[in-house]
Amino acid sequence: MSAQPNAPTPFAGVNATWNYTLGSIVFLFLLLDLVVVGDLVLRFRDSGSILTGALLLAVVLSSVTRIRYCWFLRGEGDEGLPRIGWTIALFAPAVVAWGLAFVLPDGAPYAAAQLWFSGVLFCVVLRRSVRWPVMAAVLVVTIAPLVVRSARGDDALELAERGAGPIIALYALMLPFMLLSSLWLWRIVRRLDEARTLAAELAVTQERLRFAADLHDIQGHHLQVIALKAELVERTLAAKPEYAAEQVGEIRVIAKEALEETRSLVAGLREVALDVELENAREVLALSGTECELDIAGTPASADTRRVLAFAVREATTNILRHSASTAAKISLEPARGGYELRIVNNGLAAGPDSPSAGGHGLAGLRARVSALGGTLAAMPEGERFELRLWLPEGGAQ
């Protein structure tokens, strides 16, 4: 069975960033642990002390559990907290090593440092509100055996004889900042990846909304005309069978046009002709009993501008048929302010929630198209009169 082509790969995208971040953190702990283990092996070989051997074993176990615990750093806050068993396994060998720091003849700082290393690793998976207080408490507990032994004048704290002590101390102090900075960069990358995914989803949603608006413009207008003509057929079938048959033929043509336009919309090839929409608007309104006057002083050259104006004519015509009992309407288009202004006025506006002034998907979709080209749209009801005024720049999108 072949692998899925969209399956995430470990060295691609955000997964690659996490793998590199995890690798750098594991390498840091391995470096520290190898230095400590190497020094303790030499001490155990020279002294043969059982306590040094026990510390060596505790350090090895602490190193193994810390490296495994690094995998839990991918989460954040409560998401990153592992099961309690893993936390116990992380601290158990470190606490044993810390306890040996009180009685070891030498290497006590190595023993105490194990609790600090494990504690810092645990703190970085905590929430920010408790991270630093817990880390400060771990630091106090870590240095407790060193303070006690220094207070009683114990000379077993000297590490300078092999030169590893200052290196371990320096890395121990820098450890919280190195871990937090690495994880900070990883989380930024993850947020950017989430933002990229969200942007892709929003783009898909916007395209769906655009498609829904276009479909509304096509089907809403054609279905309204079909319903109107079917009503005319029903009224005139007995008295004027020839006229009724003519209207049935027009219904068939309109239904065919709606089907073709819907197919073109799905294919992304649909273009709306402004002059055709203007003539269709006059014809359809006349059939509904509304005398329509066209006053066209000019049309824009931009295809985008013409397309939005055609949608506006279609939407306004559909609203007049649906929401008004108008007897007169006027559609005017003329150059204005470096663009073109379309005005559609009708009387007989229906009041109530179904009126066009109450808003709806059609006007909302039209407003979005107009805004995208840098134009303006105003819907102005005045008593029984309703005016739709639209201005678009001549050059299309601004």
C-alpha cells in the first residue's frame, strides 16, 4: 500500500522545525551529561568509592529520563504536562543524586546539579504564571546541600582540579534561558503555521461566500422571472392560449439559461453582460406591470466594473419583483466623479422585514462586490419610494 501523499513528513514544514528544536535540546543535555559522567568515571576509577559509583548510576538514569522527557516539550501549558508517572521518573534518580550530595567525599556539585537539570526541564512545560516561582524553589533546594557543606567547612566541593566544574556551572545558569528561547522560537513557528492554515481556510470560506452570492444572483433572478411568467400562464391559459403557449416557451428558455449560467459559474467562466441585463430588466419589469425607463448615458470600459453593474441591475430587478408593488421604475447610468453612477428608483416599496431596506444576502453580496472595486453603495427608502445608488471607478479595482 502506498503512503498517502498528504501525510506529514518528519523533515518538512513545522515538523522539521520541531525535530531540529528537539535535537538541539537533546544535544545540550547529552553534552552536559557526558561531561559529568566522564568526570565521575575518572573519579570512580581513582577512588573506587561506592558512593561515587552510586552517583554515577543515578546520573546515567537521570540523563536517560531527561532525554525521554524532552518529547513532552512540544506541548504548551496544560497541553504539555505528561502523566504523573513520567514526572516521578524524571525526578526520582535526580533526588537520589541530590541526597548523595550531602555525604559524597567529592563530586557533590555534580550530584546537586542533577536536581537542577531535571527541575528546569519540568518547569518549562508549566504555565508561565507558575514557571518562574517553581524554578526559583528548585534552585533553592538544589544548592541546599552545597550551602550546608560549605557552612561546616567541607573541602569536598572543589571541582577545579579537572576543570569541569566551571563549565557545568556556566551551562547550568544558562540552561533555563537556552531552553525557553528554543521553545519560544518553536512556538512562534507553530503559530505562524496555524495562521497560514487559518488564512487558507478563510480563503476557502470567502470563495464559498462568493460562489453563494453568484448563485443567488443567477437562481434568484431566474426563478423569480419563471414564477412571474408561470403566474401569467395560469391567468391567461383559458382566455389566451396562444399567449400562454408563448410564455411557456419563454419559461423553457429562461430555465435553460439558468442551467447554462449555473454550469458556467461552476466552471468559473461566467461573465455578465451589462447591456443584456439592462434590457432584461426593462422587459421583466414590464411583464410584472411596472413601467421601466432606461436612461443610459454611457457604459464603462472595464470588464470588472461592467460585471458589478450588471449584478446590481439584476439584484435590484429581483428585489422590485419580490418586495414591491411598484408601477414605475427608472434605471439610469451615467459618468460621474471619474467613474460611473447607477441609480435604480421604483415606487410601491413594501414595508416590513421582507423589504429590501431591511437588508439581505443579495444586497450584502452586492455591497461586498462594490467595496472590492473601491466603489460606494447606498440603499435609500423614502416612504413608498426606494432608490439604489451605486458608484464605481472607471478603472475597476482601486
